[in-house]
Amino acid sequence: MKPMQLLVIGGVAGGLSFATRARRLNEEAEITVLERGPDISFANCGLPYHIGGEIPNRQSLTIQTPQSLKDMFRLNVRINCNALQIDREKKRVLVVDRISNEQEWIAYDKLMLAPGARPAMPDIPGIDDPAVFTLRNLQDMDRIIAIARPDMRAVVVGGGYVGLELLEQLHKKGLKTSLVHLHSHVLHQFDSQVIQPLQNELKANGVQTYFNNHFTSFSREGEVLKCQLARGDVVETDMVIFSIGVRPESDLAREAGLVLSEAGHVVVNQFMQTSDPDIYAAGDVVQTRERHYGQRVAIALAGPANRQGRVAADHIFQEIFAQPYPGSIGTSIVRLFGMVAAGTGWTEQALIESGRSYNTVTVHEHQHASYYPGAEMITLKLIWEPESGKILGAQATGKDGVDKRIDVLATAIIGRMTIDDLCHLELAYAPPFGTARDIINIAGFAATNMRDGLIRLIHTIPDDPAVQLLDVRSRQLVERSPVEGAIHIPFPALRKNLGKLDKNKPVIVICQLGRTSYFASRVLSQNGFHAVSLTGGIRGLGHTEKSGVYTPCTTCSSI
Amino acid sequence: MKPMQLLVIGGVAGGLSFATRARRLNEEAEITVLERGPDISFANCGLPYHIGGEIPNRQSLTIQTPQSLKDMFRLNVRINCNALQIDREKKRVLVVDRISNEQEWIAYDKLMLAPGARPAMPDIPGIDDPAVFTLRNLQDMDRIIAIARPDMRAVVVGGGYVGLELLEQLHKKGLKTSLVHLHSHVLHQFDSQVIQPLQNELKANGVQTYFNNHFTSFSREGEVLKCQLARGDVVETDMVIFSIGVRPESDLAREAGLVLSEAGHVVVNQFMQTSDPDIYAAGDVVQTRERHYGQRVAIALAGPANRQGRVAADHIFQEIFAQPYPGSIGTSIVRLFGMVAAGTGWTEQALIESGRSYNTVTVHEHQHASYYPGAEMITLKLIWEPESGKILGAQATGKDGVDKRIDVLATAIIGRMTIDDLCHLELAYAPPFGTARDIINIAGFAATNMRDGLIRLIHTIPDDPAVQLLDVRSRQLVERSPVEGAIHIPFPALRKNLGKLDKNKPVIVICQLGRTSYFASRVLSQNGFHAVSLTGGIRGLGHTEKSGVYTPCTTCSSI
């Protein structure tokens, strides 16, 4: 039998995981990998960290070579090689060698499209200035490194993951950095109350920020690049890096008549087959499904790309054992100076936009025993489906332990687990690693308390003479940040002073973090008051979501 | 209606979580908490770390006081108060105040038994020497601190969690430490190939170890305590701390005629009710069920204790909303100098003892991108049920990121997830936090590869002339640690040298970590050889379990 001809377009995550898995499954196949650039299998997620010098060795970003892949997996890797056209009828691809300019047709039995996505760029005057960059590959990185010097100014456009990594690393290198972002806060897909610590971190590190803003033109005056903002300001800088998202590299697929989504992603089935069953696609170029509701999504992340390539290879060679790609939930993480933000699954914003019902609570807790040195607060927002209690999403920020909590909750989402399950997750506890009741347990407690009617939450202090405002904080805290119009009864004195409150008016209970107000609202409710707890306490004020923010337990391991 | 009388015996984890939850659910109840010692709600998990000075402030271990609990939760806390007898007929408990020696009967409607467990001590000559300690409470801790000086010698008996924490902290304080342990390696419930890095850590830190050994007597010669070992040696030391496990404090329950397990634990139902429905029990004193097979277990850990107390309070006051305690899986973690070991669920040993079938694989991977500074290897052993693919247990060791992986796998066990689910867990990835294919994904890949017949594993090199031994490592590695009798063909040269092997004899393929031998065994199998890969490679040699140890991917994010 003639060996199967596999042709792979794209030699990074999806393409190479497909090619190497295919080889492990089939020793005979002829496998050719086309890579448009000069590097195969480079570590694109490491690029910002080499710019900042945190990854000192450029070579560590390019571990594989065409030769090493030939030696290990008998892959025919052709770098600097561009695919120009797919002839689906004759099952062949027209390819040009970008060095020699020679063209040739390469035949395939099965074709894998893993061309990735390119950085988005606005079409505005001056965008072609040599000091305006994007960051996709090692060559982009080299160009940025070649001009970035510690005494310079740099503007990053886009406060998403890569934008924040770039900001951090340029700042680390000593550049004076600014951020221009189209939305009101960084990582705009995150809900605002979770992201505040990152906003603070930008300020604390002296990053000049322009939110709800974007550039409309660039012009050069000698050494200086003048950048016009839509809201009027002009920013003078030495370099600009755009990091405002990516566009799928789907021109080839479109021209070949494959079905694309409205946004231009290649539509695939659960085995990563496109509308042509002999053509597979994986990675940033495809649209897949969200795991919970099956909504169509495009998620440009390395993990899904790698696993999609593997699924496609299994589908070709492992027929009866092949498992479908189960969809994505979009788990992601970013470090910004001393803070970490991570999220998984649905956000409140996305649920509102898709018109689905949900409940949410936000809790605060230390990452490990509060009495063990280095305890730092994590803020965790949990989102679940009201009818089933199933976890839909979570977001967290903090200095330490954020990745662990989001990974646990990503696992809970994939396992279709509920808020009741979270109450009884049995996580590893010793003082350096956690608490006897992890913040995830506490989020489960808070969520089930809401469901079971043990607490009513409000997200802002109403300006309404018909309610009583009760502040249960200590005298010291009240003196430091008084709340106008509040009756002050420290919680330990509450039971003896119930007579000071009017049973005919609702009581809005406030405290610092939302924990003591929960305790107080339990006392009040059981004494015949209509009590509502201010979510997130004073610290949470100014939030606009309907989320409940409270902590039933912080420091005492036994309560 | 007369308020309900709740009486709680034990004022630490289970008892106080019961009492405070009860108060939040019921404002009227009269809640009395009896604590035999002088401290309420102390942080018992922090004791070793105060001995070593890592937690400098003793006060941070005693956050709550009887007064603070009265102020916040209207609890009547009585310290130094011992329960002597339960009169179930009259629903009352005889109590003695240990200071005044006064006795009284206290009535209850519902009684909570949360007396904990006491450190086990062997009955051997000299055990009552004042330099022989156990560590249960702050007073034990104070006594140890009072005599431990940096120039001293100390022996820890028992290489379990607390024993290892004590060893580490005494060493940190400057004492010359020894360990006596009844089994062949520390944390004997862990499987041996995972625990080797901890054994190495003991050696690297100069801890004198006596495995498969125990003390038979102590005798004093002036300042020196002479400790006789069962295997003949005599250890001279200045102090000995026993940490060989705990015994449930169930005398009171036994005398009251409650049903106990053979090992003396109080038997409870899923709402933590003992055989007397008005008496609940929680924490180290009870026997509960393992979550997967429902086997009866006793797990002395803080997390379960806290949640059990809460379940009991819910059962009394939240009738229709009360959720049962779902059982325990025994997730646990310990740090020993620079290494961390953690585990969850079933171990291979326990499955063998209970006669259940299982499969297992062990993989190695970095905790985060290998090209990002500080990459360290984790070793992860995964255990699953062959028929269903459900995860039964996991154990891991490494310097960093071990807690996260075990927490994710604990969640997967509780969610009854399978090896297929692990392949597609979508965990948070950025270079400082993980890899595009996390070690948990890789464990899933390895497990499904085994199930699907893509790899056969062997755990040791057979001394059998009927097999061929093939070493596919590089020349450098082979020269550094040659394996006798092996044919050496570096993997990149394998396909061209298949003629050097005999198709009529099985080929045992070996490499350094077990990864390249997997690749090679795929090449051989597809070329008609009967190929078997040495699990864990050369590094894994000497292991006795049947586990497969291999890593399909280490450094390259794209393969």
C-alpha cells in the first residue's frame, strides 16, 4: 500500500503536535510540514520574556530544528515555505519557497491547516512607521530588542494578555511605559471587581494609562513619534507595540471554499475536520465550541492548539479509539508585576450578552494559613448556573496561588461539578500551601448560602431614606473611613443594641470585606429584621455588577 | 419555645466549625463548648513551624479567645474543662473544671463529640523520660522549645507528615537530626518511586536515618538519652519526639455505648450522627467513608474535620437543605526542605491490599515552560480504574507546583472524571505558570496510550537471554552510565539500523527517562517487533511496582 501523504501548513503548536502524533501512530506516512518563517516550533509564548531579559537565552526559544524533527520523527520540514493555493479537486497545495521563489505543487491525502493568526492592526495614518510594532515571531522580537533601550519611552496598545506581558517586560528593561486600551480596564473580558488589583498594579508601577481610548494617527517629528489619541491627547514616544488581538490566517481556506465563521475562522467538527473531510484544521485559525452550552467560540491559546492537533492525528490513524475534541473553556492567566490574574469559563459579561441566567459571588481569602509567613489575599469570583448549581466560570486575582485555584475550577467546570461539590473539595492543606478551608470551599459555602436563602446581598448603598444603613465595623475602621449616614454598632455589640434599629425598615449592613456584615445579617434576620448585606464591604464599593462579595471566614482555621 | 441546648466537646476544628455554623443558623440556641486545654481554636497545624521559628509569633497561633467567640457568636466557651461521662438517658454530660476540680452535669438536646485524637506512644521502658515528647498542643510545643537548642541532637520517630515537618524545623533551628521510621521509606502510604526524591532530600540535608526500625527502650546516662533500636544500634540524643500516628479520643463514646470501629473510631452516618441520633461526632475521632468505593476510613486531617462540623450543624438546623458529608479522599501534602510531596485518593499499595484492579503510570514534566527560568521537574503517579478509566488516586513530588497538580487531581477524583478527561483539561498556561501541555494532560495521554495498546511497559530489565536489550540514548549518556549487555543505537539512528535487531526476540527498549524509549517502541512495533519500553528509564531502575514511567514530551511545547 502506498504510504499516506500528510501535508501540514504551519510548524508551531497545532501543526507540529499533529505531525509528531501522526508519526507515533504511523511509521509509514510521508509527513511534510510547511513553515512560512525561518523557525520551526518556536516558543511564541516566551517572546515577551526574552524582550525583558527574563529569559536571557534566545536559543532556548528554538529547541527544535528541521534536522532534529527529521531525526526524531522523520518529518520533512520545509521552513521559509509558503502555501499559496489549495487545489481540493486534485488534493494538492501550491507552495512557494520564499528564498528561491520556486513554486511547486505538493500532493496530499490529508491536509492539516495550522497557520495560526496574525496580530490585528488598525488602518490608520502613520501605522507603517518603523517604530510601530506587533509581536508574533522571533523576527518581530528581534526588531523590538534592536531598538528598545532603557532610557526610551514605549506605548503598548491593548491591555490583553500579551499586552500586559509586554508592558511588564518593557518596564523591567527600564523603559518608561504607557498603555492605551479601548476599554475601561485591562483584560476587559474579566469582570471589573476582580480586575481592580491589576489596575492598581499599573498605577503603583508608574505606567501611564489611557483607558476607553485608542490611537487615530501617528506622525513623526525627527526622533519622536507623535501618537494622536481619539480623545484628544497626543502621546510622544519612541516606540509603539500593538497587541490588540489576532485575526485568523484563513485566506487560504476561504479561497479553497472551506466553510468559515462570520469572523473568518475555519469551522471544524469535533474531530477537527473542516467542511472538506480530507482537510483538518487546528489552533488559532479554527472556531470550536464552548464546553458548557456548545456555543461557537474561537480561542487563540497554545493548550487547545496542541490538543487539537493530536485529536486530528488520532482521527486519521486511530479510528476506533479516536476521541473527539470536547471544546474549550478559555482558561487563561497573566502576571503583571506582583499580581496575577486568571480566569476560566464564562464571565458575567458574556452571560449577560448571551442572555443566560447565572448567579455569582465573590470571596476573599488568603492563599495559605494566615499565620504562616507570606499570607496574601486572593479575590475569587465564582459564577454558576442557578437551576443546576453547575459551575460556569471563575476569575481570580492575587499575588500567589491564583493559578492553582483557577486550575481547580477549570477542572470542576470540565467535570460539570456544582457549588455543592465545591463545598467538599478536599484540597491539599499544610500551612505553607493552603488553609483548612480553601477559598474554593468558601466560595462553595457562599454560593450554597445564597441558594438556601441564608443571605441576601446588595451591591451598592442605596440612597433611600426608607432603609437603615448599619455599619458593624470596629471603631478604628469607622474612624479611618467613615460612611455617611450609617448607624454605627460594632458587631460584638449588635445583639445588645437591636433596639436602636427600626424593624419596619430594611437594614443594609456594611463592613470592611463583607464577612462581618454576613454574620450581622444572620443575627438581624433571625431577630425579625429584613437584613441585606453589602457585598464586598466598603472595599467593594463602586462595583456595578450584581455580584455578592463576602467572606464568611478569613483568619480563623476553626470557624 | 425553649432554646435548643447544644453541647460541644472539643474546641478546635470540628467542634468550633460546628458551634459557629450552628450560631449562624440559629440565634436562639444555647451553645456551650468544652475544651480540655487552656486554648480554644488554636492553629495546631502551625506548631512545628513555631518550633523552627518560621512562624515567629506564638500569638498568631491563638487568634480566638473565649471572649472573642462570645462576642462574635455568643458561644459559652469553657476552657480547662473535661467531659467525664455521657448520660444518654438523661441527655447530660458530667464535666470537671480542671482548675477548680468542681464537677457538674450539663444538659444537652444535641451533643457534638469533637475531642480529636492523641499522639500514639509505644509502651516501652524509659518512654516517660522528660526528654521524650509528642506534639499535640501549644503546651507540648512550649516544652519542646524550652529545651531545644541549636547545638543539640534530636531524634524524630515516625516519617509521616508531622514527623517530616518536625525534622525540617528542628534542622532549621540548627539541631542535628535523626529519623527512625518503621517502614522502608518516609510517608509509607506513598508508593516508593514517587517518594525517592524525599529520601534523597533527607540525605542531602544530613539527616541520619534508620528505616525499617523502631526503638525498644530508652535509658538515661546523665545528660544523654540512650535509645535502643530494634535492629541493634543505640542512638545517643538529647531529645526524642514521637510522631507515629494518632489514636482517636473515643473513651467517652465507648463508655457511653456508642458504636465504634475496630480501631476505636466513632462510627457516624453521612450527617455525622453517631449510633445515638442526638449525638454527633466530627474530626479525628470519627470513621467516615472513602468517596470512590465507600470503604470505611479514618482520616485525621483539618479540612475534613472543619467540613464535618458544618455538615452536622446543617443537619440540625437546615433540615431540607442539609447536604450529607460525601466522604473523604485523604488529600495531603508535606514540604521537606526543598521538596514537596502530596497525594490524593487511593495508593497502589492500598489497592493491592484491598484486592482491587487498577492501572498506573508515572510521568515526569517541568512545572512550567522549560525555557522559563526556574523550571523544575515534577514526578506524577496516576492511578485509575481499568474498566471505567476513572481516576482513583495520584501522588506527586517536586520542588514547585506539586500542590496545584494534586489539587486538580483531587477535584478530578471528586468529579468522578476519567483519564480521557485529563487529556483535555484546559489549565492556565503562561510561561511562568505552566506548560501548553501540563503534566496532568501528559499523564492522561500516557494512560490512554496504555489503554489503547500504543505502548507496552516493563518495570525492570529482565535477566533473560531470550530478549534483546536496546539502549536508545545518546552516546554521551551511555558513556556516563552504561547498561551492561545492551545494544546501543541512538534513537535518531534507529530506523536505519533495524537490521541489527532480531525480529524473533522481544526488544526491551531503555533510555534515560522513559520518553525516547516510548518513541522508539512505536517505531519498533510498527516494524513488526515485539517492543516493550522500560518505564521511567534508567532513572526509574530499581523500582518494584508495575507502574509505567514515561514522558512523551518534555521540553518542546509543540510536540
